[in-house]
Amino acid sequence: DAGVIQSPRHEVTEMGQEVTLRCKPISGHNSLFWYRQTMMRGLELLIYFNNNVPIDDSGMPEDRFSAKMPNASFSTLKIQPSEPRDSAVYFCASGSRFYEQYFGPGTRLTVT
Amino acid sequence: DAKTTQPTSMDCAEGRAANLPCNHSTISGNEYVYWYRQIHSQGPQYIIHGLKNNETNEMASLIITEDRKSSTLILPHATLRDTAVYYCIVREGNKLVFGAGTILRVKS
């Protein structure tokens, strides 16, 4: 298996633009997690899905952030409009047991 | 408040055992302890978890004290590739909340 796949790996955009991050989980995993990591705040859970259904989105910072999981093999995290403070590394992880999460390589987002 | 406390950083000589401590004095009776690590520029990686018995797998050993207030992750023969941030985690609801972790530097 190729592991969790994230795209793009790097994204540079201007403030106000829409950003869409993509994730393909490991086949057979029924849970999917989106995290954000910054130097200041560390690794934060934004939202997680179980069987394609959002279970907890309490970590989503504000309405500018939204996440979807239309099927078991694809999820998106969208930021609209983006702001410089959204600059971070965004990780997607999947798992069949919530404690054993397999992380993707991350997307490094820079908003100027 | 964080459920775990770990030293900020540790050094270890290559080939020696690395012992990473973690305090979790408020852990409840049915809560597991989970360990992850994050190598630079990569996503975190699951290592091991345990409840009250010592656990061992191909990556590491986990020793949990009898009162369960602390645990130690042991890498028996550390290599340079084990240099990473190691996170000790106690579940919070249905989430794994990653703290600051311990930066382990393995030196030759």
C-alpha cells in the first residue's frame, strides 16, 4: 500500500484565495483525521471522520475552514478565504483503530 | 490541562538504550498510554500503547509503573534515525491530543 497520500505537498497562495487540500486514506481504514501543525501551537486535531461521517469538528478554527469526505477514498480540507495565520503544515491521517493513526507526508501551506 | 508531562529534550549515544519518561499522574483506570514519534519533516508515527502490563514490539518497549502514574518508552539500541520528537499521549475523549513531546537526539 502507498500509505496516506496528500496533495499538494506545498502550496503558496495569497491572502484571500481559496485553498483546497486533498487526502487519500489507506484502503480499508474507516477513520480519517485532519491535523494542523505550527511551531506556536504544535499538532492540533481539526476534524475527524468515521465511516465518511464527521464525528468531531470542534478543532476547526473558524467558518473559513470546511472539510468533506464524499467517499471512503477521498477527503478535502478547504480554507476560504485564506489568511497568513493559516500558514502551517496540514496532515491527514487514517486508521482502523483511532489510536493507531497513519499519517501522510503533510501539505506545507504558506499564505502571503 | 495536559494529561502528560515529558522532558523537553534528551540526548542518547548511538547504540545505547534510550529511555524516555512520561508522567501521567491523573490517568484513570481504563485509559491507555500511547506513544508516537515524529521524525523531522514527516508525519507522526505510531509506536506502541499499553494499559498496565509492559508491552514490546519491533520498535520499542513500554514499561508502565504499577500505580500507572508514569511510564517509560525504551528504544533498546538507538540509531541516528531514531532522532525525533517522541509524544506520550493519554486519550482525551475520542481524540489523541499531542503535547510538546520530548526531542530525542541520538549522537554518534
